[in-house]
Amino acid sequence: MQEFPEGERRSQISTNGGDEPLWAPDGRELFYRSTDGKVMAVRILQTEPALQISAPVALFDDRYEPRSFDISPDGKRFVMMRRADDAPPPRLHVIVNWLPELEKLVSSSK
């Protein structure tokens, strides 16, 4: 975590790294996904004169899709996309140099 806008004070929040940070609506708690896939919570106890935070607490396990959680505006519920037990990993198709192919298809349909 880094002070804004000055950016002078920096503090490590996670104990083992993580990503997908998400602030609680009241700004007093930070959620993130740990490197082992758990959704973690850290309470911000105070910011002045120095930052004090709680130890990270695991909230959920790795059965949720990456980049798939948010918190309700009242801060009481999470919305998450759960991974099906037998679901294959998601696939991504990347098409490079697609413009010439598109132009060929469009011109042949006229």
C-alpha cells in the first residue's frame, strides 16, 4: 500500500504476495487474492501517525474464478463467480492479422 498522492510512505499488506486488491466501501478494510488463491482481508486500524493493520485473514478458498469478486455497497456481502468442479479451464482464442481476413470476407459478401 502506498500513500496517495504523495507516494512517500509504502507498506506491505500481504504476508506472501497477492493481487486483485479491492477496498471495502468504508475504506477500513482491504481484500486481495493471495498467491495460493485465497481471498484475504486486512483491517486498517489507523493511518496516522503511522499505518497499523491487522494480520491478514483468509475468507474464501481457491474455488472462485480469477478477477471475479466484488463487495456490495454496504460492505456486508461478496459477489463471486464460483468455479464448477468439473469445468474445463477457460479458453481464449487470439486472432492475429484479422483485418485482411475481415476485408476479404466483407468484399466477397457484396
